[in-house]
Amino acid sequence: MISKRVKKVPPSGIREFFDLVLGMPEVISLGVGEPDFITPWRIREKAITALEEGLTSYTSNKGLFVLRRDIAGHYREKYSLVYDPEDEILITVGVSEALDLALRAILDPGDKVVVASPHYVAYPALVEISGGKVLPLVTTPEEGFKINISKLKNLLKLEPKAIIFNNPANPTGVHYSNEELKKIWQVLSGKKTLIISDEVYDELVYDQKHSPFSSFSQEAKKRTILLNGFSKGHAMTGFRVGFVCANKEIIEAMTKIHSFSIMCAPIIAQIAASEALLAHKDINYMQSAYRRRRDYINKELNRLGLDNKLPQGAFYCFPSIKKFKLGSLEFAKKLLFQEKVAVVPGVAFGKEFNSHVRISYANSLENLKEAIVRIEKFLAKLK
Ligand SMILES: Cc1ncc(COP(=O)(O)O)c(C=O)c1O
């Protein structure tokens, strides 16, 4: 009954593991990639008011013009990057839909897509479901989990249709500096490869300035499909609002698919997202909390021998468990059953990462402290 393409895609490694966590009492979950904050009140209030006013219709396929205009204003102000709200911005149902649309809009059967790993779980799956072929670019801890330029150059010889780029990155918390991005752009410049740049964590960058990939030149802007949304930095996962900034031709193609499969993102969520762009104080508050937690968890993981590099963005650590001589799934299962702490096995993000686990610090400092006590106990038994 099922297409070969879909059958070939393995189920999400994270789902399988979290089916185990569900229903287990007293577990501290450092597994989920979701803010622990409730959506800031001013955003929720805006949604409530819109509902009270009876705003319950479809919107234009591309999304409410006011939201597109506000996103264009946000990019112009924050990044000096100009997108036309009329035809260079599309509102989607989360970055998830934006990613799916981008791949379906540009790929023909067999087209190659470079996916750097460790990677967000959806990337290879969506490439394959869209009929594409994944060209893996494996990064290593020694490379700081950053794209190695000569590996990229070699893969570009195979003329990939696109590369998926994630900055800041899930699961490593890596963030590329402006100089590093420029080096990557120099290699891509003059080629035909499109860049799908997933920047959903751009509000969660701690010690550096974020530069969107499209900001380097007119050519970079033309070839980059910039994906972003409100799930992470604005704590709005359940609202399901994302957006795409790209050239007119790509936005038109993506809107075509979107108009047949989704019609439009929910109006209430779009109105709330417009308010979110004004909620600077709330965003700064959450960002400072994540920074404190990051500093704490990074220090503690290293103290316990779980070697970890200070993450520069998002809300994840990707420490090494190599010393403990267990595979990542076995390590995560034992930690869960013995001490009731959930982390995600590294293999969920690529088969090469069996010596790592992903730890999310989108959790209260109090819970993080208790989790560290439990992890310390667990590791003492392993030695
Ligand atoms: C890198 C990355 N991209 C996209 C998404 C999906 O985001 P959204 O909730 O906007 O669909 C996630 C969620 O974890 C993510 O980590």
C-alpha cells in the first residue's frame, strides 16, 4: 500500500526513544527540543483578542500581509536585509512545512542535497520523501562539528541541487561566525547549488552576532532560501508559525504547493506572530535564562567527564560519552531506567554519532541541577 520512497525512510530515532519516556513518572526530560517557557502573555493576549473579535477566516495563501510586512521590517532593522513582503516572503505552518515546501519546490527525482551531520532529524527524511538523494557531509568533534571546507568542495563536484545549512545548529548548539560563513559562501559562490538556510534558532545566539546566510551578497540572497519561525526564540511551538524569505520565483513555487496542501497558516497564530515581533523584552528575558543554564550545564558536564564544547546557540549540548564505553542508545536507556533522566541518543542525528548524546537545557535551573546530581550518580556506577 505504501510508496517505496516513504517505506525507505526510517522512523525518527527520537520518537522511538521517547515512546519509552512517555508514562514514566518522575523523569527529568532533557530530551525535548522545545522551550520550557509558556508563550509570553502579550502574544497570548493578542491571540485571545483576535478570537474574541471573530477573526476566524482563511488568510491569503502567502499569509497576512501585516505579518509579512512586519517580518520584512524585522529583517531590515536587525540584519539590514531587504525582502519585499509582496512576493519574497511566505508564511508557513512552522519551519517544518517551510522545509518540506522548499525541497518539493526545487527537487526533481534523483537530485542531490548536501546534508551536514549531525543533523536535525527531519532533513534527510524530507529530502528522500521529496525524491532527492542525500549527500552526507559528516562533521567531527575535532572540527567543532562545523562544515569542513575541503569536504564541501569535494561534494560540490557532484553538482548538488542544494545544501541544507542550519545555523545555530540542532543538535550541537554550534553557531558559525561571520568569518566562517564567508568562507563557506566563497566556496558556494559562482556555483548553481541553492542554500536552504534553517535559522530557526537565530534569536538564541549567546556570544556572537548572527548573520543570515543571505546577507553576504546579492548572489547569496538570490540563491538562499531562508527559513525561520516563532517556535524557539518566541516560545510558540504550538502556534505553528514559520516563514520563508527567498527570491520571487522560489516563493511562487512554494506558494503553489502550499496553496494546494495547506491553504494558509492559521489566522490566529499569524496575528500572534505579528505581536511576537514586538516582544523584545520577553525574548531577551528567555535568552538570558538560556545563557545562564548553558553556562551551568556546560561547566557541570565537563566536570563529570562528559566532554562538551561551550555551545554558542540554540539550547542544546552534544557531549561525548566515549569514555564510558557504551553506545548512545544503551547509555540513554540505562540513564533513563536507572536515574530517570532522559537525553537523546546521538545516533538519532546520524549513525556516526554513537559516542554522543543530545542534552537540551530548555528546562529550569532547578531541574538541571537535579539532573546533574542523577547523572553523576549514574556515571559513578558505570566506572
Ligand atoms: C533545526 C530545526 N529546524 C526546524 C525545526 C522545526 O521547527 P517548527 O516548530 O517551526 O516546525 C526544529 C525543531 O526542533 C529544528 O530543531
